[in-house]
Amino acid sequence: MLDLRPADAPALIAAQLGGNEPKTAVVWRDAESELVVYPGETRVRLAPGFVITELHVASDQTGRDILVIPFRVGGSPNEAVATAFTETVPRGNALLAARWGPVATTITWHALLRAGQALLARRRLKQPMTISGVYTLGAVLSFLVTLPVNAEDVTTYFTGTLETDVVPDLSVLNRRYLGSLPISRAKIR
């Protein structure tokens, strides 16, 4: 389990939005359109089960504005998700949200997941680990860290299961890679 404090979240997520210097504006291009993004002005708010991001952006047609993208994530360790729910169109300028909403939402979600990977990269681990879920109780943004599962592991599990004609019990696979619940907080070494 890795925790990201709200005070540290904007800078770490902003660093994942593009460019080497988060305080410098970057240009996102999609087809023939361009959007100026100010990663250093990114804001993040947490509420139980929600991560709300504010992206400061600008375009020729709309000028400078803010896109607010709420993500519904897990509200507890047992509900940690790797794919979040969000609104169809971000909040903010309607023209900007309609044109850039899907792109901004996807990039912002991936930036949030990469922020967890950046936290993980700071740790000295004896074996490779990966971010497998995100949740928040409201005070911190928490990343669930597990051993990576590869295609061979899944194939081996299902091949053995199909040979016995027994209905697959995914809890066995989950316990192997996620551990047994309840999840406890422990320092990763």
C-alpha cells in the first residue's frame, strides 16, 4: 500500500502530464487541434471514493479555462480499482469540454496511475511490483501494490481448472497475487 498525501498529489500528478518541467506549459495535440496545458497549476481534491482533478488549460477558441474531472475510485482497500468511473464530459467550458474532454480525461487518469508508479519507483524493492488499484478514504490517495500477473500465470491457472471440469475459483488467483484480506498497511522494503 502506498499513500499519496493531498499536498503532494498535484505536483506528482502534474509531473506525469507532459514535459520535463511541470511549471512550464505543454501543448497537447489531437488531430488538427492543440490545447495548452499548465501542469504546475493542477489541483487535486479527495473525498471518500473520489479524486477530483482541476486542469488549467487554454485554447485559441476559448482562452484560458479549467476542466474539472472527477474520478470515482474505490472507497476502501477492498474496492480499489484500476479503471475509474467518471462523467461523460468534464465540467468547465462546454466547447472546451466537448472537444478535449475524452483526451483530457484519459491523460489525467493515466497520469494519476503513473503518479502511483512514480511513488513505487522511489522504493527499494526486492521483487518487481505494480500498481493494481486506487482508492481513497478522503484523507490520502492510496495505491494498492501487488506482484504483476502475466499471461502465463493466468493460462496455467485456467488450464489446470479446465482439465478438472471444475468451475474456476478466481479467489485462488486473487489470493495468490493480492494476498488474503483484510489488507494491512506495511512498509515495502
